[in-house]
Amino acid sequence: MQANTVSTIAQTIQLSLSPVFMLAGISGLLNVLAGRLSRVVDRARQLEALHPRSTGPEHDRHVWELRLLDRRISVINAALFLAVSSAVMTCLVVALLFVAELANLKFGTGVALAFILAMAFLIASLVAFMVEVRMSLRAVHIRAELLEHR
């Protein structure tokens, strides 16, 4: 009986490896998102300091960029929330695998649904990340008036 329990736990550990690798990937995504959020906040603070002293087209440019930065902060926050939600659901999947095995419960459907939800949160987070990257590219394009086309 004891050998069978050890074998069952070993199989459960093997089953939980994929979600654990997924957690490692999510942690990398969280690191990237937190870094981007930090840079956006730093840039917003710089512009907030320049804003009161600017006039004319420069002032308009600052307002435009501040609005874009505000939208980017919102999108990054959403992506962070979704990625953390995915990580929480992934942890729940691993926990449910062990609880189901140790208590001899049959809720494979619940585990599968939790994993599907974790993947849906991760997909939504990646989509938000992609949207934020596209938004950031709008701010780094060099303005036509600075290019001095001949």
C-alpha cells in the first residue's frame, strides 16, 4: 500500500510539472510588465515636471504624451492583473491535483476548468501586453518636422 501511495504521488508530481513551468513563464512576464510600468511611471513624472513650464506646441506635445502614458499605465495594470490571476489559477491547479489524489476525489473536470481559466487569463494578459507595446511605439516615432525631409 505504501509503495502504491509513493507511486501515485510521483505521478501527481509529474502531472504538476507543466503548470509549474507555466508559472516560471508567467513570472518572467510579470518581471517584464513591472519593468515597463516602472519606465512609464518615470517618464510620466519627468513630463509632469516639465508640463507647467512648457508653452505652445511643446506644451501640446507634453499633454499628448501624458495622455498616452496614462493609457499605457492602465493597460499595463490590466496585463499585470491578468498575469497574476493566471498564476493564482495555475497554483490552484497544482493544489487541486494533489488534493484530488490524496483525498481520492474525482474532480478532474474542475482541475481542467481551472487550467483553462489560467490559460485564458494568460492569453488576455499577453494580448494586453501586445496592445501596450503598440501604444508605446506611437510615442517613439520621430515627428515629421524633426526629420527635415529634403
